[in-house]
Amino acid sequence: MGSPWKAISDGNRRKILMLLKKKDMNPTAIAKHFDFTLPGLSAHLRILKDANLVIERKQGQHVLYSLNKKGSVEMIRFFVNVWGYEINSPKSIPL
Amino acid sequence: MGSPWKAISDGNRRKILMLLKKKDMNPTAIAKHFDFTLPGLSAHLRILKDANLVIERKQGQHVLYSLNKKGSVEMIRFFVNVWGYEINSPKSIPL
DNA sequence: AAAATACTTAAATATCTAATTAATTAAATT
DNA sequence: AATTTAATTAATTAGATATTTAAGTATTTT
């Protein structure tokens, strides 16, 4: 289980998350939005997956990636604790 | 202006922020909570300061550090945009 | 079954980051 | 004025991170 903080500290990975917010995508489709190679992207996706920030599911030959809220909870909790942000999500986020 | 994401990605720096939440502190006092040296801590504080996550003010021979909410806003905004968290801060955080 | 497509893993490398010791600046105390 | 205390800057080093090319695995198509 990798650190979500390390995962999200990279600008390219944050951009990947922004893309996945709009719709689930496979690596090849995601890669079109970046300058680096597919293996490079694959490494980023693995880091996001290990941090529970994305989920992958196989669809035949393709692999679809989608957002996973789980890994974000620990981070939100930190913002609540340190800066006093108040979150409206009594159910989904146990703080 | 350094990246708040990079600043917060380090566990020691997050611990510093947790300490400053309780009370304002100077580098020597903060350093007692860690294993590394004062110059090491000084580097961490500079990174937090450059990211607008802390503020420093001189008090004679001492330098007091305290939390700065400013640098956290960009990050919270990301959580709102990507994972749909809802924040209760209509005034302080323009989303 | 051969070829093409989609993706990951491996190996190598260049850059970034965190930490240390030594030197420097500045304020308070003796 | 000399010394102690507080903190930062500089130079160095070890380890982590991002990226590339080349090789490998799996699925679909011909």
C-alpha cells in the first residue's frame, strides 16, 4: 500500500485523476493527453492504484481505470485535523 | 512559490504541521520531536513556508512558526473537484 | 496459427529530495 | 567585548523518483 501523499504529489498524476473524473479510461486513451510514453504512464497508474486513488478492471484486451475515493479519505482527514476544514459527508467519510 | 503538494508529501513535514496546529513553535522546540538535525528541520520549514503552509515571525533571537491556511486552499479545491467532497466554508474558501 | 493491439515489467539513467557536517549570521547574556 | 544561544546557508552524499528503450504477456483479429 503506497502513500497517497506521494501519489498525489506529482502533477501528471493529479492530471490523470482529473481526466478519470470525467470518464473511465484505458491507459492508451489517457496517454494521448501526455508527452511521456505508455510505460511511463503505466508506472504512474500503478502508483495511483497502490495508493487506492484509482481502481482498475479488465475488459478483455483493455484495462479500464476509474477513480477510487478510498485513498483520499486519509488525506481529507488531515485537512480537517490541521486546518479545520469541515466536510459535508457524514456517511461516506467517517472522520 | 513552491508546490504545496510536494511540501505535504513528506511525513515529517505533515508531523510538523500537526505540531504547529497545537501551538506556535520555534525551530529548536520543533526539532525536539524529531531525530534529524536543526539544519534538516530548517530545510523542511523553508519548504513549508515557500508553499504558504506556514508563516514565520521573528521574536528577538527566536523565530516563531505558525500554520498558514492559504497554501491548503488549492489542495482542498482539488479534492472538491475530483472526489466531490463538500466543504463548509463559504467565506474563507472560495471554491 | 500468425499478426496486431493493449498493456506491463525490466533494466538503465538522469534528476530530485532529504539528510548530514561545517561554516555563517544575528541576538542575548556575561 | 567575548561567549552563548538560535537559526540559516553551503557543500556534500545517499537514496528516491520519473522517464526511457527493450522485452514480455495476454487478448483479439485475420
